[in-house]
Amino acid sequence: MKFPESRKTAGNGALFTALITAFALAGERILTNSNQWDLVILISSVVGLASFFVLYHLINKFIYERIRVIYKTIHQQKIAKSVNRQLLTPDSIEKVNQEVLDWSRDKKDEISRLHELENYRREYIGNISHELKTPIFNIQGYVLTLLEGGLEDPSINREYLLRTEKSINRMIAIVEDLETITQLESNELKLKKVKFDLVALAGEVIDSLEMKAAKREIQLFISQEEDQPCFVVADRDRIAQVFTNLVENAIKYGKKGEGRVKISFFDMDENILAEVTDNGPGIAPSDLPRVFERFYRTDKARSREQGGTGLGLAIVKHIIEAHQQSVNVRSTPGIGTTFGFTLKKA
């Protein structure tokens, strides 16, 4: 049976009093017999016993009071509510030890996550500065050339003004894409869900990108097996943006002269699965987990040469997840890549 701390203290006091009384009676008897050595032994025993109890009490109080403070602090960090004042008793050291270990493990995990977020933030800011720096420096160079005499040269001024406009449009596209992602992440951009034909929407996107595909001699088509309409409930404009980003990405990386981009649809009972497949160079397995990250490029030099903001796939991911659906990618180097996403069937 376990007693409260006050009862244990009272018991220790009673024991100490009993022992002192016993020594006192023994001392009286020794004094009566006038034995000097017995008196010395008695005094030594009394002093030793008293010292033991005093030291025991002081050490007990010193150690447990400090552990109590540590234990209380840990609990205050773990739970934001009042803590029982009797947090620690001498028989709960094992529990305290486990609590400290659990708390330490949680803090290590939290610190690890903070380090990952810090690395991501640093990389993200670096990518933004790099993406914006390129068009800014281009604009600066074109303007300086015009100011230093090129403005009066008809063979230069129009060409450099067109290049400046292209760099400005690139900067605008980056800012708009960043704003779109921020709105999607913060739920500020409300989806306008309606019922529409996903196949018809894909056809409209293909028509709008036909000229861009023709420049690279790449064929765009909808799978002949899927000539029936597929009605879904989603934000039509945002899904059009998803198709546009995926098809533009396939055109950008497709094989010039022999590239093929196919859009297919599959009935998945409650959902419709849409896939955009190309026969491009494919994506290395090490790059697949990161293709939806902002500004991540599998081939940085070639990607910037082809244009784009580096945010297209990140936007695709955020739009589909905002619909509470999933997006995935599979790829085989040298064969091609397929991006797929699901939408709720109407």
C-alpha cells in the first residue's frame, strides 16, 4: 500500500523520535554505570543517526524539487493546461524518465521538420530569385543597348523591343503562377464547380495548342477509344488550366518531328481518370518524386531554353488536390511519360 508524502514524513519522524528516545534511555543507563567508552559510542551513534536523517532529508528535497520543476516544465510544453502540483513522487522516477525520453524524441522530430522546411524555404527563395533574375537582366541589357544608340537603328530597335516584351511577359507569367499557387494553398481561390464534358474540354485545349505543337511537329490527339462524353463535376476553368499545363509540358519535352501527345479517359466507377501521355525522353526515377515541386526541373538548362515558369506541374498538383482528388506520374526513360489525375464523375 502506498502512502501520501505527508504520511511518509510523519512515519520517518516517528521512527527518528523512537530511536532518539531509545538512545536517551540507553544513555541514562550508561551514565548511571559511569562507563566512559560506552558513552562515547552512544554519542557517536546519536550524532551519526542524526546526520543521516538530516542529509537524507536535504538530498531528498534538493533532488526531487528540481526534478519536479523539470517535469512540470515538460508537461507545460506538451499540454497547454494546468498541471497537478503533485507531479512527482519518489516512486515515479521511471515514469519521469519515460516522459523525458518521449518529449526529447518529439522535439528532435520537430527540429528535423523545421530544418527540412528551412532548406525548402532557402531553395524556394533561391529558385524565385534565379527565375526572375534572368528576364530582369535580359530587359536591362536590351534597354541599355537601345539607350546607347540602338534606338535610332531600325534594324535593332524593333527586335530589341520585342525581346524586352518577351522577358516582361515571362516575369508576369511567373508572378501570376506564384499568385495562383498561393491562393490555392490558402484556400482564397474558391472553386466554381459545375457539370461539364471532360472530353470536350480536352478537345478545346488541343485546338488552342495546335499551333504551338505544329512548330515542333508534334501530334496532339484524343484516344480514339474514348469517343463518348465523360461528365464530371469540377471547376471547368481550372481543369482547362491543368490540361493546358500538362499538354504544354509534353510539347516542350516531346521529340521534335515525331512527337505524339495523347489524352485518354477511363471510367473508375465514382471518378474519371484522365491521362496525358507523350513519347518524349522520359523522367529518371530519381526525379519522379520531385516533379511536382515548384521550380523543379529535370533538365535545368534545356527547360529554361524552352521557356516556361517552372511552376506548371506544381499548379496542376494544387488544383487537383483542391478538388480533393489525386494526381500521379509514371515514366520510363527513353519511352515516355504519363501524367494522370482523377475527377468526380457527374
